[in-house]
Amino acid sequence: MIESAERRWEPHTCAGCKTHFEVGYREPREGTALAAAEISCPECGKHKTVSIPKGAEKDLRVQREGEDVDEGAGD
């Protein structure tokens, strides 16, 4: 089940404004097929298509590189 998996963060760079950002998703079990997901640069909004495991698009997050990750823990 994807909800119990660790969040994986992959680095990306916007082709438009060159902002560095990360795309995060819950990593499903090995062997899951890949799917295409459209994301937007957090700075300029330029769209980019990335490959992620199928099913992970439901929990996709995009943030600027170096921003603190808020996973909701520690409340």
C-alpha cells in the first residue's frame, strides 16, 4: 500500500526559469509500472512531464529545493 511507504524526493530543474525543485511521492513496492504525471514549476508555473510509479500521482508533491518538508509528523 502506498500510504505506508517512505516518500521519495527526486531533483528537477525548470527548463524555463532554471529553478531547482524536488518532486516527492510515496514509493510503492518494487515492480510497479511507470506512469506520466504533469507537474508545474513552483516558481514560474511552467509545465513538465515526469515519470513516477503508477498510483503515486495521487500523493505527488512539488517543492523548491531546500524547503523544509512538512510530512505532518510531530504535531
